[in-house]
Amino acid sequence: MAETRYRKNAGSVFNLHLHMVWCPKYRRPVLVDAVALRLDELLREKAKELNAEVEGLEIMPDHVHLFLSVPPTDAPQHYANQFKGYTSRVLRQEFPHLKSRLPSLWSRSYYVGSAGHVSADVIKRYIEEQKSRG
């Protein structure tokens, strides 16, 4: 079993991961070639700025999967807004064809799920066991 990798900041020790998925407007397959390569660079750049670590990234023509280790200081919505807003602005500036084909680069919705080292069932069982010890 892999060793748990904890991160630290001034007030906490954490192991918090987010799996995020979002799509271009109308699920258009525009994330290809140079656009996909630049999107990869931009997502990694923004993650570093946000003190997040990219643990997995898959850019498909019509959607993005991003798996991040994040500090517990911001809500998942903050990360989604930061990644989507920043990449939309830069990509539309650098690739004019994205402006002409889409009113905005990303759809308004996204998926986010949290993940950690242990499953929800393990945590529930641990909490239940604490009752019997108390």
C-alpha cells in the first residue's frame, strides 16, 4: 500500500484531493493539438499559484479531468472558478478561433468530488468505534 502523503500549512496537516471535470461550451471538441498543450501548461501554472499540486490531468477533445491535492483553505468552487476563468481568458486571447466558435470557452457547470487516502466507509467505521471507546 502506498504511503500517505501529507501536506502542511501554518495551521493544519492535510491530505485533501479534488477530482474536477468540466467541458467546453456545447461540449465542442476544441481541446486538441496546440490548444490542449497550452491548456496543460496553464492548468499547471495556475495550480502552482494556488498552492495546489496536479496529481493527474487528462485533456480530452471535449472535456478536462483534473486531480488536485489542495490546501483546506478554499472551497472547491474557488478552484473551479480560478482554473476555468484563467484558462478561458488566456486561451481565447491566444487562439482567436475559440472566440469565433464559442460565446464562452467553458460551460457554466462542472463536476467536483473529494478524495482522500481512506474511503468514506473506513471513516464511518472509525467514528463508530470511537463511541464504544468513550
